[in-house]
Amino acid sequence: MATLYLVPTSLGESSFDSILPANNTQIVTNLKYFIVEDVRTARRFLKKANSAIDIDTLTFFILNQHTSPEELIGFLKPMFEGNDMGVLSEAGCPAIADPGADVVAIAQRNNFTVVPLVGPSSILLGLMASGFNGQSFAFAGYLPIQPVDRTKALKKLENRAYTENQSQIFIETPYRNMKMVEEILQTCQPTTLLCIAADITLSTEFIKTKTVKEWKTQLPDLNKRPCIFILYKS
């Protein structure tokens, strides 16, 4: 039975040796079929993983927001023919805040073996370093873009942090990070705790937990930096 490997990628320009096990390189070196979000970045990742890989002999299937359910089933044709495949995320772990989950669901329904490989997850790494509740947490993904809806979402997450004793994790598009922080500081209670985790695993990594009140006077520049936000009760 063919195997679907979920292959984590780096979260930025960081050393592979520090974030990815050697076993991952051995596995991807032997794969000939990949499901990816972007072929260019996938090729770059694989070449960095092992420069000996002949990229031109590989087959890539593109999975993004425009991919139809019918196309997804076709992507797994190599597996039905007995070939192992790999799923690559743009950054971090496939199927976590990532369209790869749809492919995994199809593989599971068809009784293929699914193997998640070890690698960096900004969501978990941010939570680990926050000092917040790691027994109960929720990942809300991207919050609404419209200001009114986003304010409601922030208040809802803050309320959950207090009433359910639950860490609330969410993300934003890097170029909108500063606007997100401004809204958090305007919306949430002064004593609510906010962890900002940016550039995780990179040389510029920044992870700090402060109250909303404290952040108002010590806000870092988060523009265009991959960032995780976590709210928790004081």
C-alpha cells in the first residue's frame, strides 16, 4: 500500500540542520511525486534538502484555493498505482492551517498509509514559548478582514480565554500585522495577556508575552514578519 508523507518545510531562511531531522531528507530524496502549494518554492526547498535531487524528474501537483475536489482525487493517481507521495506546505507543517488537509482526508478514506514527519509548527512553538495554557487551546486561523467583524472576533476570543481558561491562537497576513496589533490593543482589556511570536526559528525570532497595557508602550515592528498572536487571561 502506498504512503502519503506530510513533509514539513522551514518557516523561513533558517538552517535545515537546526529544524528538520535527517530522516526527512532521506524520505523526500526517494519521492517522485509531490502535492504542493507553489512549485517554485517546493523546488527550492527540495534542492536545499538535498542538492543531488534531480528536480526535473519530479512531478508536482498544485494545491491551492482554486483547486477543485475533482482535481484533488486525480492528484492521488500515483498512489493508486503504488507510488508514495509527499505533501509540502509553503511553511511549516502540511494540513495545519493549510489546504493539505483535504488531500489527507482522501488518502484516509482510501486506506492509504499517512505518515506525518517531524518539523516546525509556528502554532505549537509559539504556544510553547508563551507561558499560556498548553492543556487547552484553540487555533482560530485568520480573523475577519472587516473591522467590525474582526472586533467581534477578538472580543469572542478574549471571552473564551477567560471563561474557558483556554489559550486563543490566531494569525494574520504579514503586511497587516501592525493593523491587527492596533486593533487588539484597542479592543482587549488592559490586563489581558498577549503573546506575540514573530519570525519563529529564524535569526530574528521574537517571542514575548505582556499585558495589553504593557504592549501599548513597547510595540515591536511586525511589518511583513510571519507572526502568531495568542490571547490568554491575566
